[in-house]
Amino acid sequence: MASFLRTPLFSVDLSISSRIDDSLRMSASSSLRVRRPGTADLKVSGSVKRNTCLIVQASKEPLELTRELREKQKTTFEEKNDELDPFEELKPRFLNFKKRVYLENLDHYQNLAEGQAPKFMVIACADSRVCPSNILGFQAGEAFTVRNVANLVPPFQHGASEVNAGLEFAVNSLQVANILVVGHSRCGGIRALMSMKRDDDTRSFIRDWVSIGKTARLSTEAAAGNLSFEKQCKHCEKESVNTSLLNLLTYPWIEERVNEGTLSLHGGYYDFTDCSFEKWTLVYRQCLEGGSKYSIKNRSFWS
Ligand SMILES: [Zn+2]
């Protein structure tokens, strides 16, 4: 894991790292480049560099202390390394998947190796609690999935993003029949959207991204502005799904296929506080006479 060490008086160029053993034998001042305070930070990553940096700092001290510190840091790091390797848990899971799923359905997976024809494109939040394959049971090859903070779809005019790159491929190449946008309870991205101050010009990737949902925030404030902040967030979690569904229609090749009846747009909402799922379908026609072009049908609630 990367960390940043800020030296209060000196910063040391890591280019000396390959000569560190020599530098320990020599006087420290003969091998260190010293810069003015505050001119540089050391970015350290990985075990070797971390130990090296600590040794370099220590090399300003007497030699014996340097040796002790080096041994202590080495032991500490090795102990931590033994405890914290997260892949020790993943390896048996993967091998179990290979044995119980892949090899037992070998024909299916070999067909998938030649190509995919999913019926769904799913746009879901990046939140670790709301994986669509976990909650809706999508199997390999069933759902082309894009996940992002707050499951937002930017409008066509917004320009390139990973969402519309995925949409272009799923709709125009894979010819998916359904796009499902899934919102969820206690969404941090929606909370960030609802918490944004209008006069706050602080730049942040999260702020810039979630501002795509500002229409949903305005609708929420109009419809539920008298409710508590928590309830407004919950309202906006669903409202932003509808905003995203309407944004999908700003893409000419999506609107065309929806009009043809070869593509359906669906909203979903997963509440992990009571494990329930709500779904609905957006109806859209270009030439409906009188009334809105949009309506909702097939709303259902699973609990
Ligand atoms: Zn979320």
C-alpha cells in the first residue's frame, strides 16, 4: 500500500536505494542528496522501498541503531505480510468456482468463450453491497454490466464516459433487449449529490460525477423537501433512476430501438435494509397523443 512520508528537515532522493548497503557502510552524508525543506515528498510503495526509506532516514543516526531498526522493520513487515494477504482467501474461492461451476458446465463456458449474447445491460452502483449478479442471480453471459458511483447515466450531450461506451457496445453490437438501471438504499453517491452546497466550488471527482443527477435532486426537493434529509435521500435514490432512464432516451440509437419495440428500459431499486426489490418499466412513444410521452408499467415489488 502506498504511503507518503514527509520529512520535516530533509528529503532524500530514492535514486540512492540501489546503493543503500554501501551507504550504510559509508558515512551517511557522503551518499545522501539533501534538498531544502519542503521541496519534495517521498512516495513509497512496496516492501523494499518502504524498508529502504526507513533505512535511509535512520542512516542519519548512528550505525548500530540503523541495524536494529532495519531488523525490526523487516520482522514487522514480514509479520504483517503473513497476516494481510487477501488473496489467500480468493485462491480457494476461484479454484472452487473452477471445479464446481466452470468444469461442471464446460460446454456452456466454452460457448461463452466464443461470444456473448446477454439479454440485459445492467447499470448499477459501485457499492460493494449491491452486486447485481449476487442479488439477481445473473450467470456468466447473462448481463453486460457497468457499475459506477450512484448508478448514473449521463445524457448524450455529456460526452464520452465508461457508461455510454458500455451502452454503445451493448445496444449496437450485442443488441441487448433490456437495459436495467438499479438504485439502492443508503447510497453514498446520492447522499453526496443531496449534500452538495450550491456555492461550494471545491473540485472533486465525486462531486463532478454525481452532479449528473442534479435534475433528480431538484425533483426530490420539489416533491419531498419538507421531509427529513434521510427520507429525501431515499426519494432521490429512486428519482435518480428515473432521471437515468430519461437520459438513456437522449441517445439516438437507444431512442430508435425503444420506438421500434426492440429495446425496453427498466428501473430497479434494491433496499438492503429489508432485502426487498422493486422494479418498473418505462413506456415511451414518440407520437402519443395527449399527455406525456412517458409512463410507467409493470411495477412490481419483491420481498
Ligand atoms: Zn450507491
